Amino acid sequence: MAYETIQVNPVTPTIGAEIAGIDLRRPLGNQQFKEVHDALMAHQVLFFRDQDLTLDEHKAFGRLFGELAIHPNAAAPEGHPEILPIHADANSKRISGERWHSDVSCDPEPPMGSILNLKTIPPMGGDTIFASMYAAYDALSAPMKAFLGQLTAIHDGGPNYSRTNRLQGIQSNKVFPHAEHPLIRTHPITGRQAIFVNPVFTVGIKDLPEDEAKAILEFLYEHCNKPHWQVRFRWAPNSVAFWDNRCVQHIAMWDYFPNVRSGFRVTVKGDRPFYRPH
């Protein structure tokens, strides 16, 4: 694919590209926006360097891609409800994203994408690993694809968010999102199929007994975590990662305790997942 206004440098043949020649602090023209969007569709997660965004600039960039979501459990900075702080230090009992997941997949309309801008980086460690659920799906056998395409997964935010609140000593009576989604999801733009279950939010498979659902999900979690369809991003101060939650899972490495890793994320609203057999 030819790009006129940005440089796109793929990190692996399967997933991930570094983007240069762009300043996210400034409004994007129509062509530059189109090329960033095209690059996201092609590479699933994009990495930008040296982007010292204010909260307002961060939100403005995210809004180019859709309405911004408000996180169902996390507190936001004053005056910026769409901003999700990402912070860990010597006092942290847990970190955001320490298990493989797709952001807030428990929502009836899960996020389209997430844009993370880290400001403070530990001396070493703190990488984020992203995995292509397109590639994980493509590697399945034809009979397994046909079987999984018939199934509906149950996603529930309650167990994860309640655990987070307990670890942080937070008392909450919130009702968290709960939804049912096709286990195989068709991307609304690319038309590609992706596996859409994860160990943070998926709690079962509709119409299957617990033991059968557990066996299928455990197979899929192990399959989705293979290094063959992963890219590992080493952060630097003011780096940005923009990933497509419809076809990507990620995990944040907590290997830097007690050092600080801190920044902000915006999340772009998505739509209801669907499965369209090819």
C-alpha cells in the first residue's frame, strides 16, 4: 500500500507498524487521517514516537475515529471523563492489562480501538505485547473454524472489575457490563475473521455445559497466546500505541516493580460484534 503523508514501517509480517512523519498534536488533514486509518486496518496496531500529547490533544486525535467511551470502572482526571489513567508504582497491588484481553469486551458494543500515550517509562521492562486474532483464526483447521463459528461466548465485566476493586480496597456497588458475542467475529471494515474471547472477560459459552466450555476456551487461550502472531512494543517517553480491539489482544508486562510506568488512554467506541460466514 502506498502512503503519501506518513511513513509506515511494519514491525513484523503479521502485526504492528511504526508510523513516522506525523505530529499527533496537530489536526490531521483528510488524506493523513485516511492513511493512518488504512495503516491501522492493514497492521492492526500502530506505534508512534515522540508524541507529547496534552489530554485535550489526546482526545482530539481519538475523536477522529469515533465517539470516546468512558471506562465502566476506573476514575478519570477532573474534567476529562474520557481519559483513563494508566499508572503503576511501588504502591500498586495490580496493573491495568496484566492478563491477555481485548479492552472491555464485556460491553454490548465493545470498543473499536484504544490509544495509549505513556509519559513515564521504567528504566527497563514495561513492554506491551499485542497478538493478531486474525492470524490466530487463520491458523485453525477448517473443521475447527466451522465449529467455532456456530458458538456464542458470554462476557462479563463483574469478576475482573470486582477483583480490581478488592485489591485496591475500593467498595463499589456498580453493575458492570455483561454481553453475549459471537466467538468468531467478522471485522466490519476488513471483513476478516478474528477469534473474540479472552481470559479477562469471557466466562462461558452459551448453551454449552461448563466443562465443555472450559475445555474449548482453554484451548483457544493457549492458541491465541502463541508467539507466531505477536509483536512486542518497547516503550519510550511520549510513545503512543493505537490498537484495533476488534482483532487484537494485548498484555502489559509488569516486570518493572517498584518503578513507575504512567500515562493516559482514550478508548474509541465500537459497535455490536457479528459473525458473517465466508
